[in-house]
Amino acid sequence: MWINVNIASGLNISSRIQHTLMYARTLATSTSRSALRNAPSLEEFMFQRKVKGIYRLVLRQIYKHHERDDLVRFIRDEFKTNSTQRDLQHRKYLLSQGINQINQMSASLGLNVRV
């Protein structure tokens, strides 16, 4: 029987249920702790937000252009190529280089993208 009811002491839970509850509690806390270890720092989070914003801005402007398929492919490939980089300072450098390339490309193609 899963639950033993004892009238004198109220509700007694069998050891199997207690073990299951302890395991679930342990699993829940270990999962949340590991998720916190993998959480980005505030600076990392703000940088990711900035990169996503620039990516969206560029794609919005490209979709208005007649050669959008090639440009979208180029932008996606550039962002994907550098997405594996882990050093934040190097990624900031890459972003500044990318912004310069975007500004030069938009000027030569007549796009209205200023980042």
C-alpha cells in the first residue's frame, strides 16, 4: 500500500513516497543550481541583447532591398560564424568590426542602415 493512514498520528507516508519526494526535491534544486551556473552575467546579457537588436535591425532593412536573399544569407553566415566565440572582449571587437562593415555595405548599396 502506498499511503498508510494511522488514526492516532494522522497521515503517515510510506518510505517509497518519502524517497520519491526527496529525489524530486534534490532534482529540482540541482537543476536550478546548474541553470544558475550557466546563466550569463549582466554584461554578457546586455551584449547579447545588443547583438540581437543589431541583427534584427539589419534584417528589417535588408528585407526592403531587392537583393535580399543574398544579403540575408551573408548576414546570417557572418553572425553564425562568430557565434561560437566565448571571449566577451573579442566578441565586442568582432561586433565593432561588423558594425563598420554593415555601415560600409549599406552606404554602397544605398540602404538606410545606421547602427
